[in-house]
Amino acid sequence: MADLPTGLKRVLVIKLGALGDFVQAMGPFQAIRTALPQSEITLLTTKPFAGLAERSGWFDRVWVDARPRGPLGYLALRNRLRGGGFDMVFDLQTSDRSALYWWLMWPDRPYLSGIAPGASHPHDNPARDRMHTLDRQRDQLARAGIAEVPMPNAAWMNADLSALALPQRFGLLVPGGAPHRPEKRWPADRYAALATRWAAGGLTPVLIGTAADAEWTSAIAAACPDALDLTGRTDLLQLASLARRAEIAVGNDTGPMHLAAVAGCRCVVLYSHASDPKLCGQKGPQVTILRVPNLTGLNEMDVLAACTALA
């Protein structure tokens, strides 16, 4: 285990990827900020999370990765990275792309916590690819001299919900997911059946998703007129606030369920063979994972039983 270098004036943290990736990195973000209170810390992330990162208070600057194309794009990125004057990089993405970004800082590359060849603080644990994301990032930072890494904390994420006309009692349904991964989605008719049972018991189903999920959420809302469809109407801060107020959340293995889990909501997350919760499962104080080989074989009564057990 190496020690954290002293005298780090400027630090770069790299975390790209999707919502779930960002949420699972919030503990490491906080740990780096706590370990380096006097350093100027810059986050390099993707556009959807820039505003959230600025609001967090963990970073002094937030840069948006434009994903450079062609020689001129990479030259501009190299000039920007070298101009940052960074003393150390924490590569929490640990991908070929983020490793390349560190290599672009040649010849005066800073210290690196990551997996790129030549890293000063390599995460060289041979088991890293078999570790849950949270454990892997915690181990990576420990090998860079940061021993204390908290669980992701969404307590700072608050927003006004008054315009949403929420009922007194409600649960969240998150039927969305990556369009190219349909095997990770529980069928819409099963969500509709669960929503109908919730409504019959006095719990209003609230549908959460982006415009890309509208086909699914619209089908569920049509089958359950008592549902409140908030598709495309909530930002990430509102989603965290909704999760804190909800009695329960049910959803696929998708980013909003990571956020609901760390916000403290009771969560039932549905997995198929397509992803492994041992590596990327949602973590929170009250999370139940239901995993079956094929989600078409999971009925609403099994999910309802899991919800009742959590309640």
C-alpha cells in the first residue's frame, strides 16, 4: 500500500459513464475531498452529471468530457489536461479511454491512481474484476493512501416536489433501462399488475423514467389509471427527494434504482442473467435483490411478497 503524496495542489478525478456509475462513485468523491481539503479538485465527467457534481460541493471545478474525435480533438484535450497543472489523477473510470487521458499528459504525467501501465499508485489487485464496484473503488483508494471511504450519500440531494402533486402514500416504479438491453427489463404488463395491486391497497404507483422509457410507462399508466406518471418530469435531485418520501421502490437494474437505494428508500431490484448483482448490485440500508434467469418468468406476486417483507 502506497502513501498518499503530500503537497498535492491540483487533483483530477475522472468518472464518466452512466447514472449508476456516478452514484456508486459518490463515496470515493467524498473520500478524496476529505483527504485533500486544501487541494483544488477537478472532476472530469459527462454532460448529464456536470450540474449535479457542481452542486455536490466535492469539487472546485467540473469539466465535461467532450469525447474527442480525430487528431485535433485529442490535441485540444491534451492541451487542456496539461494546462490543468495536475499533481495527481484519480482514475475512477479505469477504462482504456480514461487511461489514455492520463497518457496524453506526457511527458510530465502526474501521479496516478488507476490501472494504466506506469501508474504510480496502481490498483493491481488481481481480484479487482471480481469485486463489487464499491469494494473495488474502496480498495483502489486504499492503495493510493486513502483508507476511509464512506458509502455513497445522497442526503445533500434535495429539491422542491410541490409541483408534482404527490399523494400522501406512494411507491416508485422504475421500469426503464438501456434500450439495447431488453433482457434487463421486467415486462410492462407485470409492472402494470403490480401497480394495480398497490393501488388496490391504497398505495399510489408513481412511474419514473426518461422520455426513452415512455413506451413502457405509458402502457403501465394505461393499464392502471390510478398511477401517477412522472415520465420526463423529474431531475436527479427530485428523484432523490422522491425516493426519500416513497414507501418503496421497485425497478430494474438501472441508474435511478442506485440513487433510490442510497437515498434510503426501501428497494426491490429485479435482475436477470444479464447482469450480476455481486459486481454491480444496488447498495443501501434496505435493498432486496430478486434475480431470476429470465425476467419474463417473474410474476407480480413474487415481487409483491418481497415488497411486503421489506415493509
